[in-house]
Amino acid sequence: VLTQTPLSLSVTPGQPASISCKSSQSLQHSDGKTYLYWYLQKPGQPPHLLIYEVSSRFSGVPDRFSGSGSGTDFTLKISRVEAEDAGVYSCMQSRKLPWTFGQGTKVEIK
Amino acid sequence: QVRLVESGGGLVKPGGSLTLSCTASGFTFSDYYMSWLRQAPGKGLESVSYISDGTRYTNYAESVRGRFSISRDDAKKSLFLQMNSLTADDTAVYFCAKQDASGSYYVNWGQGTLVIVSS
């Protein structure tokens, strides 16, 4: 089970934001990789990948997005929120089947 | 670029059946694991099913096992989801997704197709 906090966040542009994702089991595999990912879903759109394997930014993702953590505790940080960052952020694990998502964190821009 | 287009959604009565399709372009379809996910209104994302390249492996969420069947036609670059014995709990937007080359995450998604199960 992946548990995200907070479930909603209202942020002023230019301010930082942080979302936590806690797993009930370690997401580190014996191959050394940790199978934790972050997606952003903007209104009316499908999710798109932001971060893979905890901390690697996907192609085209701005460097204001960063991921960190290990084992069971993970964090997504936005260093300076912009208006286009509004949406629902979800963590996902693919360590074990079935791949599961957190409940999602709705980020609103003030 | 990668493009995934779902179709086949609509209104269906409880107990009914529906088949969703996903047409892919922009990549070598036969080389990749493909998946179906869904998102119920106001809810989070749920992985429904996946199928490996070459159709060697399939997997289903417990909530749909025995009722849904995933398949693919590599010649037509298409993915399918046959859904039987539908209930109100199956009401959702259904997304087709391509997995990455290592089969570790969803890298591309379609826009989704809405399935409503209601009498």
C-alpha cells in the first residue's frame, strides 16, 4: 500500500512544495533498483511520468522537480512552483504485482 | 512520436459486456509490454491488466480476474480488453499504456475511454 500525504496542497507561485509517499513494504529490489515513480495528471489529461526509480527525472521534466528517499519513505519536491504545475501527483510502485498507486495529491496554485 | 488511441467505451447495463481497443503508432508495438489501467470518477489510478510482448504473459488485478481478458494483435498494432459481467464498480476512464523497455513503469498513455455501467 502506498500512502501519500498531504492529499491536497495549495501553493503560491514561486514557493516550494513537498509530497510524501510511504510504502507498507520496501520497494528496493535485490537488483539494487528501487521501483518508485512519480506521475502528474493535469485536468482532462492522462498521467505523465515525472520521476523514475526514486530520483531520476524523465525526459523533458524541469529541474525544479526532484525525488528522494529510500526503502519505504519517498518525497517529491518542487523547488519553485509554477502555475503549470497544478494537477494531481501520484506515486507508483512496480516492485511487486499488482503495480499500485498512491491516492494522489491535488496541488492547487493560489 | 508515440500515440495511443483508445476506443470502444460507452454505456452498458450491469451484467453486460464491452470490448475496448487501443491503436498504437510511433513505435514497434510488438516489442513492448502493454497495459490497461482505469480511473473511477474522483478516484486514483488502478492497474487493470498487462500483456507481455509475444503474449507470453498476462496479469490481472484481483478485481477483474475471471471477468476481463487482455489480448493483442501485433500485425494491427492493437491492444484489446474484453470486459464481461460488468458492474457499477467498473465505471471508469480506461487508459491504454505502453511500458518502458525494461517493463518497469508506464511511459506513454492514451487519452482514455469512458465506460459507464448503469441500468
